[in-house]
Amino acid sequence: MYSEEKSTDKSDLNLEYFFELSPDLMCVAGFDGYFKKVNPSFINTLGYTEAELFAKPISEFIVQADRAITKSKRENLLKSNLLTHFENRYQHKNGGIIWLSWSSIALQNEQVVYAVAKDVTVKKNIEIERNRLLQTLNETNKDLKHFNYSSSHDLRSPLSNLLALHQLLDDSAIESPEVAEYIALLKLSTQNLNEIISSYMEKWIKKDRLILDLIEIKFDDVLNKTKNAINELIRKDKVTFLTDFNEAPSVIFSLDYLQSIFLNIITNAIKYARSGVSPILRISSKRSGNNVQLIFSDNGIGIDLEKAGENLFKLHQRFNPSADIDGKGIGLYLVYNHVTSLGGTIEVSSQLNVGTTFVITFKERKQI
């Protein structure tokens, strides 16, 4: 019976072929920081001759910005004996940049490092370009969102005037049926446009909620930033602030939203101050069960809540039409949406010629 004895002696295997033929970059480096051996792929990828690669420390072939992290990784490799998935940049002989992804093992008894690298330049360039495009897209989206908000805000003023004119117009005084019909259509179109803009604004705010960063914010910090932003207005109107954030000094919320809440409520308190009475604004915070509450109280002209009804937080609403005040009716709408879009609630109490109080209850959240 025919039989063949197979050799299991590893010394019979010539692994040099793998080293010479591999498309990956292979090298042996000494603990002294110099190459000891490189394969043809290493030479072809970086463009240097074997003699040039051996003549200088390895660090001199690495892009300057990556040398510190490479040194740190190399020191850890010599201690732990293994390094995988480390990426750094090498300088090609022609000045180009080559991205390499390394897997290395250090042999203490031989005082050498065996390493294999893949050329990931194409992948990294695609990744860098993608990130650049994403950054550009993000900035463009911010600009477009700002344009949308600004355009909607600017359109509300003439829309408000048109709606007011329609309310003042006495339809019975119009003798021509055709003119009356045209005016009715114009009124309907104006109302529809106002509803469309209001609807778009609500959708934008809801979409913003999906990309918000929720962080722990100190009320004192937001108040100080707000006061700095409207310092001249505060000085001119001689506004007095009485604050107490001791019981609940901070909340986990969106910084942009909280700054908008402070800005809108404070400027409203100043705008709707009583004639001849300097504004006094009390701002405090407290615990309510597991939640944080923020309370704003002013001594202004107040709001007729019975008259305002369910329209209090709707877009483009004003509740002091007799006051000679340039208001757009957007502030309370934004405050309400900022609070409720993140699960909170807002309550209002007010008395005419006495003042108004807003109580904001934030949804309980834990710091991540």
C-alpha cells in the first residue's frame, strides 16, 4: 500500500516569499528606531530606495504632526508587545502624503519590531473629503435655517398689518359685489399665508429638537450672558434684577434654547413695563419633586389672560394692542416651543398693571 510521510518541520517553510510578494508594506525595525528590513511594497509605496530608508530614523519619514502620537504608540508597543489598527501619515519621496494602518509586534529577546501596514490613503482621503462636505453641509443648513427664521419673522410684520386692516374694514360699506369678493379672497389668502408660515416655524423647531445637545447649564451663567447682550437696554430702563438660584442652580437642557428663553422673557418684561415705573424682575429656581422649576416675575403692565385664552403662546399674537410698543408676537411662541419640545411645561399668571409670572418646569434628566 502506497503511503507518503509529510514533513511538519516549520524550518522547511520559506516565508521569504510572503515578505517579497505581499502587496502590504512589511518591515522589521530595531528598538533603536531604524528600519532593519523592508519589502518591495514598502519601497514602491513610499518611493525611497532601501538605502535611503535605512539611512535615517523612522521618525523622519513620518509627517511632523503625527510624530508625537507615533512616538507614544511605539513606547507602549515596546511595553505591551502588540499594537493594532494604528494609523499615521508618512511623507512620500515626492512630497505626497501616504496614510498607513499598522499592526505590529515587538520581540524583546530580539530587540526588534515586526510590522505590517496597509496603504489606506484612498480611504482616508475619501473620509476627509466626506467630513469636509458634511461640515460644509452643516454650515449651509445653519445658514438656510437662519434665513428661514429671518424671512418668516420679517414677513409676519406686513402680514399682521394686512390682517389688522381686514379687521378694521367695514364690508357693509363696499357697494360693488365684485370688489367685496376680491377683498374677501385677499383676506382669505392673507390668513392662509399666515397659517403656512406659522406651520413651517413649528416644524423647524420640532426638527431642531432632534439634534440638540443637552448639557448641564448654570442659570447664573445664562443670566449674566443675557444681561451683557442687552446691557444698554437694561441701563437705559434702569432695570432691577432680584435673583435666587440657590435651591436649584442648574438644569440639563439645550444651551441655545435656555438663552433664548431668558432673552425673550427678560426683554418682554422691559418692553412691557408700566409707564413711569422702573422694571423689577425677580428670577429664581427651585426643586419640585425631581424636577427643576424656573420662575420669572415682573412688575409690568400684565396680560389679560382671559382675553388671550389659548392664543397666548401662538405665533404672532399681541395682547397689549393699545400700548405703543413695537412687538412682533414671536417671543412667547419661541419660549413655549423651546420648553415643551423638550418635555417641559410653562404656566402663566398675570394681573393687569401689577405684573406677570412665568413658571417653567423642566423635564427631569440625568447628566450623561
